[in-house]
Amino acid sequence: MIPARAVSLVLASLVGSTGCWMSMPVLESSAGMVPAVIAPESDAAVAVGEVDESLDDVDGGDPSGLREPSGQLEVEAELVEARSAPHCGKSKFVVVMRYAVKRVLAGTYDERDLYVAHMCPELGLPLCGGGKGERVRHFRAGEVHRLSLARGTGSGAIVDKFTDGDADELPRYRARCGALVAP
């Protein structure tokens, strides 16, 4: 038997019943067209990968294609950077803290970072009505909180140390209530 000799690499394009394009690399040999196995590091595989990447980029990488964040959210998020402020006393201090979103439970929010304003953080966070879990009594990095949020920072003297770069472009939400999520 004569070993199959690769004469050329052909991409046989087939249109399925759903109108989707499928590509299968094939080799031409004395036995006719046979499916080819392409090593992932080969030039042909890299070329096919580049084509697939351009097809996957449906919105062209345009960030304006992202959905608008909701005015109200319910999320589970890990506290990444806790901030402090002077004790409230007679003044109301609203402190912005950075979270990493784990799950969006209600509403629309497509970003990983979330900036949440907490009124008088030394008082903790009230438990949501009918909420399960332990009340947030303090803010420590690494804790996961279930938060009910409304867009905006609320009223009071705002302490927001995230006002540079990309952080400044993301909306601020104020925490209405929440609970500590057990690890």
C-alpha cells in the first residue's frame, strides 16, 4: 500500500441544515480525500485558529456592545478592598469598596469589578427582609456578601479612593442590605 502523500491542504466547507459553516481539513491522496489531523502548533492550525477568532468576535470588540448595567442589582460578590472612614458620629460617611462579582442573582451587570458605597461602614450592613444568613457586622477583604444594591452612592460625605483609570468608568452602587455568605 502506498502511504498517503499530502498533495495539498484543502478546507472542505459544508453548509449544514442550520446554515452554519463547518470546516474540516482534508488531505488529497491516492485513495481520494481523507480527513486530516493537524498538529495544534502547525502553521495550518494557527491559520484556522485566527479565522475562528475573528468569527468568535461577534461585536468586533466594541465595549459599547455590552448590556447597560441595571439600576438595581442583587449579587454575590467577594470583598476585594475594604476601605475605612472616620466614625460617622453626626456626619454621614459613605465609603466606596471594591468587590469581585461571583454571581448576579437579579439584574444585569457584565463587569467583574463592582464598586459599592456603604453608609457608615462601622455600623455594618442591615440584613435584607426575609434574608437568610448572618448580618454583615464588619467589612473584611475575602468575605463574600450577598448584596441588594441600587445605582448611585446615596447621600453623605463620599469617600471614594477608586477615582482613577478604569475604576472611574464603572457605576457606583449603594448597598441597601445584605448578608454574609458562608464559605
